[in-house]
Amino acid sequence: MKKMITVLLICLFAVSCGTTGTGFNNMSSLYSTRTGNVDDIRGQSTLTSMLIAKDGSMAGWAWLLTLNKFEQNNQTLFIAIVEYNANNSTGWAFIDEFLIRVDDQLFTVRDNNPNRRVVSGGVSEVAHFSLDETILGRIKTASSIVIQFYGKPVNISEEGINAIGNFVNNT
């Protein structure tokens, strides 16, 4: 499992850089996907990412949420990744918990070691949340999904629920 996570991180980096080096921030439309492959001695790894939600403010902060499907050697992992950036006056959000309500069931997942760093003019946080079979099973048949990790809860639209369900079901 540890080796798979290492390859996942390499794959995440490769896909986020893309061929132009512009990262996930170029994923402009919700529910758009991006796929990348990394050859590894243990086999080819594939990472497919879907932009689920994004927000920002004139006050100097922005975040985006991607759902990521990592495949290698007939194993699949789903990881939700939150990327948060803010200017110096807004500061840290300290995102280490991700709440997801699927229909009437609330799930809490944690990242015990999110990546937090100071960047030019502000701060950056990236947190990774593994989604287990129970959560994925509920998502596959969901009629409502609400997420929260910073600020107000975000209701996922019917279009989003369908796109996420299709993304998760195609494994």
C-alpha cells in the first residue's frame, strides 16, 4: 500500500503539471476530467481527476476540490483532494477534515498530514482524503451530496451528482 501511495503522489504531480505546467487550475469547467499515465517498475499507473467544486473571493482566497481515481495493477483508489490558496491577509484555513453527506448519511474523513506551505504573497494548503468502499457505494446511488471542508456547505447539483456517480461507477 505504501508503494502504491508513493506512485500515486508521483502520478498526481505529473498530471497536475500537465504538458504545459499549468496544473489543475486550468480545469475550468465543473465535472471536467483529466487523465495522465506514469510508467512505473510495478506497472503503469493511471490517474483520472474530475473537478467537483471551486470557489474564490475578491478577499484573496480560492479553493478547488477534485475527485481522483488512481489505478495500478488492478487496484483502484479514490481520493478527494482540496487545494486552498490565500493571500497573507486571509491566511490559513487549516483544512484537515472533509465532511460529505450522501443522502441522509454523514461521513467524516481526515488528512492527518496536509501539505501546508508559505508561498509568494500568501499560503497554500493541499489535503488528501481517501474515500472507502462504504462512501463510494453511497455515492454511486446518491440523490443528494453536500460537502464541507472550509466555510459553508456546498450542495452538489443534480448534474454533478450524475457526473460523480458515473465517474465512480466506471471502475
